[in-house]
Amino acid sequence: MSRSTQTELLDNDDIPFEDIKQNMKELDFINRWLGGHSITLSGVQKILSASKTTGKPIRICEAGCGGGDNLLAIDKWCVKNNISVHLTGIDKKKECIDFAKEKTADTRYTWIVSDYQQVNFFHQKPDIIFSSLFCHHFSDDALVLMMQWMHDNCRMGFFVNDLHRNFFAYYSIKWLTKLLSNSYLVKNDAPLSVRRGFKRKEWETIMQRAGIKSCSVEWKWAFRWLITATS
């Protein structure tokens, strides 16, 4: 199965807000029950364990944050483990940021409506930058630039949580969403996302092209990759 270049419906600019909300609710459910959030937490833990903390709040930023569910999962884990944290979510869709804001008004969160490439951390870099189910929206050439941006803008390290392109994963999510989903976006985009996912060698090549020398590429259930780079 070669990597698809077909555009997902969610990448269009004319999707009604209520449809986006339904899509994000179902994606959060999928992330919770298929282990997506646990992989994100593994990335955070791996970078923290390899880095020296200063006693100040850990600053964590997500590029392509969608409805903010990953950041909420990280916040919950940090509270449980007595870790002070400040969380930043970046997404170019205002509707996604509005949906994220509905869930929390906490001052420990910063929400930014922007293309991630336009965001500059002049005063204080995040300790950790990550993306989850975001990278498969981009071409390999664009991903090289994204990895360089993450590397240049983080203090401790960055990680990527994204999909493994696999026939079984493709047909499984295709039939599960057909039977269980109420979102036409999820029904179309979830299987397409798998077709836009990656093989291990592709990630290794992308990181090499980006000049990222210290990184790991780990396969995770269910059909995910965790790519971690420390500074």
C-alpha cells in the first residue's frame, strides 16, 4: 500500500462547526479506547525522563491540537503526578480552538489560532513540542520542515504520535467507523488517514533529511508510531 496524497475532508475550509465538533468528539473516543492518548503520555514521559527539570512548570505545546483532547489528557496525568504544567495548543482552524476553549478556561492553557509555521516563541521556548495525528496531513517534504521547526523551537525535545500504514489497520477502521460512527468526516477521513500514514523507513528518512540525529522510532499498538527526539 503506497502512501496516499488524497486530501482529507477535514482539511477543507468550509466544514460546518457542528460537523467538526462531532468529528473531534469521536476522534477523542478513538484515541482513548485505542491507546492514542497513552502513546502521547509515553512521549511526554520519555522526554521528561531524559531531561533535567528546573522546578518551574513544564511548558508543553501541541502543533495541530484540534479540540485539545491530547493536552487535556496530559494535564490530567500531570495533576495526578504532581507536575506543574503550562499547555499551549496551536491550530489554524478557529473552530477547533473555539471547541477547545469550551472545555477549559484555565489560565494554564494558551490557545493559538495560526499555522504552526507562523508561531515564534520569542520569550520562552516550550520544553516539549509534539503532534498527534497531524503529520499524516502533510507531504514528506513538508514534514522535513516541520521536524526542523519542532527541533528549533523546543528546549527538551519533541515527539510525533501518528499512524502506521497497514492493510489490516485500514480495513479495520473502515468497517468500524462505517458501523459505529455518526460523523461523515470520521467515516471518510479515518481510513484515509491510515492510507496517508507511514512506514518505519519513511520516518527514518524524514528525520535524516531534517538533520535530526538523536531520535527513536517505536511501533505502538494500535498501529501507531512514536517518534521521539531529545535536545
